[in-house]
Amino acid sequence: MIKKPKEDRELESEKKTDNLSQIKPYFIYINRSCNIYIFWILIHYISANMYAKYCTPLTLSGFVMSPFLVSSTHCKAFKWMILHGSSTLESMWIILGTWICSKIIINI
């Protein structure tokens, strides 16, 4: 039996819809993961630059004041964000590398 062209289009449309519904959860997961990664990049970048500007200024008075500024609350907060931001970014790279290696090893 020969199918009508309209039926063929409906079947193709159903297949595309089915494929998209299967892929959609992965896109949502990847989008959320990328947003978290971008968030930590921003936190690390901004806090590193703010630490340099407000806690260790490039002036003679900044040099003299830096021992006092380093122990201040805002400088401690910047250091915390720098430390945990870099640790989180490093962990994300390790996770990505491990995932890629597992995909390569499984396909071999």
C-alpha cells in the first residue's frame, strides 16, 4: 500500500516531536550546569579584581595600609570567594574531564 503524502508528513512530525521530547531534559540539564559554571566564573573574576583594588592598592599608601586592610571583613570575604571560586572551577574541569574520558573509554 502506498501512503498518502499528508500521512507521511504527520509521521515525520510525530518523530521529530518524539525526538525533541527525549532530548529536552538533557538541554535543560546542560543549560543549568553552564549557568552555574558562568556564575562561579563571574564570582571569581569580580572578587579577584575587587580584592586587588580595595585590599592591595597600587600606591605607596596602599602598600603601607595593606597589612591592615588584609584582615578587614570585606577583604576576607573577597579571599573566601577567590579561594572557593577557584576550587569550584577546578572541580568542574575535573568532572568534565572525567565525563569525557568515560565516554571515550566506553566507546572503545
